[in-house]
Amino acid sequence: MNLPLFIAGRYLFAKKSHNVINVISAISAIGMAVGTAVLVIILSVYNGFDDLIRKAVDDIGPDFQITPAKGKVFDQSTVDLSWLKNNPTVTSVDGILQDEVFISYEGRQGLAYAKGVSGSYLDNELISKHIINGEFILNYGDIPYCAVGSALAYQMEINPRFLAPVEIFYPERGRNISLSNPAASLNKISVHPSCTFSVSSDIDASLIILPIESMRELLGYEAEVSALEVRLDEKSTAGETRRLRKELESRFNDGYIVKDKFSQNEALYKMMRYEKISIFLILIFIIIIIAFNIFGSLSMLIIEKTEDISTLKSLGATEKLTRRIFVLEGWLISLLGLIAGLAAGVALALLQQKFGFVRLPGNYLISAYPVVIKAGDIIVTALGVALIGYFIALLPTRSLPQAQE
């Protein structure tokens, strides 16, 4: 039998002579339970939003992007892509041409990031999920069309239902800008808006998708591309993706850079990771404050059990044993709260995941707060709260030797 644990358990559930100790112990356990449950729920909701953003970015972005190591463009015809197109896991290999441009619409001006794509880009059915107004087309006969990010469309008051075209300007290559007539030094094309889309705040505020032929006309290129975008079958495994990346890096090791989904959006993914860490640390700090209730209840219990401590000492108990009894007493309070909090937090998160009781205000693509429960978050939360409870329980036992005298 573990004697310290047995005595600590008896102290925990036995009725104290001073009822306030019971009340403080109960408040401590409830506080730890509430703090743990809130931590699990908030992390799960954050995971839900994080998952939505990642899926949205992945829908509009390729699995791999191949860019030149030097310069902004390269000639696609100089690259052997037959082996890549014949790979069973690869669904498409497309050249794109993109750059920052100046746009004008009905007298309103602004900057945008224009991305010229080929007709096969329309085959990506995942993009259609993010269309919120209009129909995603790039050409209607000989007339070029474009898709506009929703935030940019709102800022510029671009409406796919209107007949007015979006005018796109770019400095003519190899020509100095005339100070007397700057407009004469700019190339201009006109494309009609076909739809607006919503992916993420950064993309929505800047991106315009248009035919690559129009983009080449604007930038003054014939067959050059800014990058090659490689998309894989949705059923491709992580192992197949890793093998393809190694092969891409092997074949494009000279003069090119191969980027996977993380590398393409490294700043976004790092920001989301740091935000989650910040949220976790803030909530852990709140739990530390709550845990000081254990310090109070344990200090009062030590004072109440002074005679018991003297009795244990006369029976041969060492200071280490008596100290361990009260440390375990305080830790058991936090562990009870931890177990109850984990159960409540996971249960509420699962209910929100299934039924969506808590709704999002306003008009969004989703109606309720998204929830994704991750085992790693549960483990880290359990370890963090357990360690906090243990170290808080150590503090009042420092006065134990004085209590024995």
C-alpha cells in the first residue's frame, strides 16, 4: 500500500473540522475543471478555424510549385515534363504567370496580384467551393474574364453582374517611364469580372485570376511562366507525396526551387502556429492563477492537521513522508479538476462538432463555430495542468517542518 497516497485520499474526502477548507478545496477543483474545459474547447475551436483556412488555401494553391531560382520567369518549353505528367498521382501540371499590377474599375484604382492561368485551371473543382458570386469562367468566346477576391471586389466595388471591365496596367518592359506622360509607358488590358471568391483574408484582398494569354499580353511575354503548379490526386498518400517531392528536387536541382504547400504559405502557417501557442500560454497562465486556490486550501489543511503531523512524527514518519502526504493531497485536488475538465471539454466540443449549437454571427460560409479535437492538444493540456497542480502543491509544504515543532 502507498501510505502517503492512502492518507492523502482520506484527508481529501474526509469531513474537515473547518468547513471553509472543504469549500475552498471544492472551489479549487471546480476552478481547475473549468479552466481545463475552457482550454480544451478554445484549442478545439482554434483547430477548426485553422483547418478551414488550411483547406481553403490548399484548394486554391497547388501541391507543389516550381519557381526559378534567379529571375522572375522561365521558358516552360525548356523543361521536360513528360515524366511528371505520366505520374499516376499527378492530375495536372500547369504554367502560371503572376505579378503585382495596378487596376482600375469605374474610376476606382488600387493594387492587386494578378495570376494568369491556363484553361485547365477550371478543372480544379475545389475552387468552385469558394465562389460566392457569379460563375468561374476565364473566356467567353474571345472575351477574357477574371475572378476577383471578395475583399478586393468589395473595396473596388467590382460586381460580376455589371458590364464594366476591369482595366489592368503594368509598366512596359524595356521602356523608361515618361515623367510627362506616365500612362504612355504602361501596357493595359481589359478583362470582365466573372465571379468573386473567398479563400482567406490575405488572398481575398489582393488576388485576381485571369487567362494566362491576357497576362502574357500585359507583361510582354510569349511563352514564359512564373512557376509550374503541380496538383496531385486527392487519394494520394503522404508517402507518395514525399517520394514525388524528392524526385522533383532531384530533377529540378539546378536553377529551380521546389515548394510544397507549407513552403508556399510559410508565413501564414507560422503565424497560425504562433497564435495557437500564444492562446495556450494565456490560458495556462489563467489556470495557474486558479490553481493558487489549492495553495490556500492546502495551507489551511496543514494548520488543521498539526497534531496529526506530530503523531506521525512520533510514530517514526520522516519529514519527507509527511511532506509527500500533503503534496499528494493538493495534487489530487488538481487531478480531480483535470479529469472532470477534460471530460467536460471533450464532451462539449463533440456536441458542438455534431450539432453546432453555438452559431457564428453574421453571414459566413459556415453557420456554426468549427471544432476539431486533436489528441496532441488533450495530452499537452493534461500534462500542463497536472504539472501546474503538482508545483502549486509543493509551495505550502515548505512550512511543514515549522508546523511539526
